[in-house]
Amino acid sequence: MARVAVVLAGGDPVEPRLRERLPDEAFVVAADSGVHAADGLGLAVNVIVGDFDSADPEVVDAVLARGAVALEYPVAKDATDLELALNVAVDQEVERIVIVGGAGGRLDHYLANVALLASPRFAGVQIEAFFADAHVSVVRGGEGEIEIRGAPGETLTLLPVGGDALGIVTNGLEYPLRVEDLPVGTTRGVSNVIVDVPASVALTTGTLLIIRPEGGRP
């Protein structure tokens, strides 16, 4: 089985140069209209999943003709197309999932997509996402020191989700945290700056989103 999955979420115009930042030999899952990004990124879709209310039927048919599998759900369902696609990716027992798209359209969908990254169901998988111009990755307590990709001068936000993030230690940031806590709902971690590479972060308990607002640009 593939060790990495790419999930195409749709909703955003995708810059073809982003392909250079995506893993090779990945298992590719398209969430409904996410299938539209596949050709532009040069990716062969393995599974397309969703209610197909926003995907062009001709594009779907072309992908199926190339060997993809369709998992169709009713419009009235208990999960978004992205959540269904992530479940498919996790079922492949991958170690890493990279999401492309998911920021465009409705604010509620966007917020739900961001929150979904930190779901405890995906705790055993490294998850990151390219949402429009932003790059978002998840770090969980007890994982050890996680390297932060980026360049000196780049803005970075550490956002606790699902509860307080405790015992945070950072390196290479302008405003360091030294075994400190970020309570859920705080803005203290907003607009930090990378000053040295490789920067890193670790925490003992909780979950953080590492958000680089311009980190998704090719």
C-alpha cells in the first residue's frame, strides 16, 4: 500500500506548480469537485468520493475510464465530502496525508475543513493541507520535536484546537515558548515569525495547528 495519500478537496483554483511540493507515488483521493484539480496537477485519481453534486459528470466519467473507483453517497449525509475522502485515505493505512484545496466557497465549510484536520480519529497520521495560499499542519502532544518548514521572515501561527495545548517548546521563532501553555481560544500564538531554520515545535499534551499564511504558495 502507498505510504502517502493526496486528497483533492476542491473549492480553490490550484496552481499547477504546487505539484512540485506534493509527494510522488501517492494514493490519490478526490472529494467530489476536487477531481477537477487532478489533471492540472498531473495526478492519477484512485478513488473519487462524495455526492457528486459539484463535480462535472464528464470529468468524473473520464477519471473512471482511467481506472478510478467511485464511492457515491447521498446528498443528505452525516459527513462532508472531505471527511469521507479522509476516511478513505486512512483506510489505506498511510502514514501521511496531504490535502489540496478546501478553502474556497462558504466560511462554514472552510472552518469545518480546518477543524477536521485535528480530529482524534486521524491521530496516527501526519496531516497537512494546502488551503489557498496557506499551509497548515498538525502537531500533537507526545510526538516529539516537529520541524517547521519555512524560511526566515515568514509569518507563522500556532493555534490550539480541541482543548488546551500544554508544555509547548519552540525553537527558531521570534517569540519563543519555553515549556508554556496556549489555552484554547487564545490569540497569543498568532503572527509569530520564523527567524532561524530549521524551526521546530513540541508539546506534551493537546493539539496545535501550525499555520503558515503564505506557506502554500508554490
